[in-house]
Amino acid sequence: MRKNFKRIFFISIFCIFISLLSFSSISNAALNIGDITLDPKSPPIKSDVTFTVDISGDSVTSVRLVLNECNKPLKICHAPPQNVSLNWKNGDTYEGDITLMWDDVTSITYHLEIEREGKWIEYDEFVTQLSTGSGNGDGSKDSNDSDDSPGFEIIIFIIAILSIILAFKRYKLK
């Protein structure tokens, strides 16, 4: 009986630990990031560009935009990347101005870094072709794409709860 109690205790602790991990992921899923818009949409070389993004969610402390100016045919990006803080404008809107510095670039790559609950979270990278380069300049992917998988944590939580219930029923019958 004592051996069964230890087994149930360790299974319960394990399931609780998995559940706590899934709850921390669920809090990250509550952040909604809208499309990053550029003004002008397809900027020319060495121009001023205004970046605007809507971010809704709790606990957003700070938002940064990290931008690289790249020459895709030569497969180089100028270092160091520009790291610009986006200022809160109104509602859920953040905005910042960046001056492009290089004259031999064909595109810019950029991504957001958001400080939330004391942690910096890095989001997907986007590419915009400059007006002197080829392409339509509307970015390579949708800014709502995310590596997070909201909803998956709930499956882990349900499996953990079912495992606890089954373990208790199994050992209660013996």
C-alpha cells in the first residue's frame, strides 16, 4: 500500500508540474500582435520610415523594433542592427521612426521584441523590399503568424488531470 501511495504521489506531482508549465504558456498566448505597418509602405534607400503596430494584451512594459538593412543579392546585412524603442501612441498602438542609413541595400528585415512581466519575448522576423529593389514591398509573411500554439497547453492540462483521476481510480480499486 505504501508503494502505491508513493507512486500516486509522484504521478500527481508530475501532473501538477506539467499543468503549471502549461499555464505559463497560456499567459503568453493572451498577447495579440497586429500587422506591422510601414509609412511609406515600400521605403526608398536612406529614408525615414515610421513603423506602427497594434499590441493588445496585459503587462506590456516596453516594445522594441530591431531592424537590419540587407543586400539580398550579396547575402549581407549591415551590422549592428538598429534597435529602436517604439513609443505608446494611443490605445494599443505603438509607433517609432527609423532612418535607413545604407545606400547599397535592397531590403530591410525587422522583428519586434516585447517586454512583458519582466521577460523579453522575440517575435517573427519580416522582410520588406525597398523601392529600388525588386518585389512588391508588402513583407514576406503575415505578422499574425506565430510560433506559439495557443490551445495546445489545454490538451496537456486535460491529459494531466485525466492521468491523476485514472491513477486514483486504479489504485483505489486495489
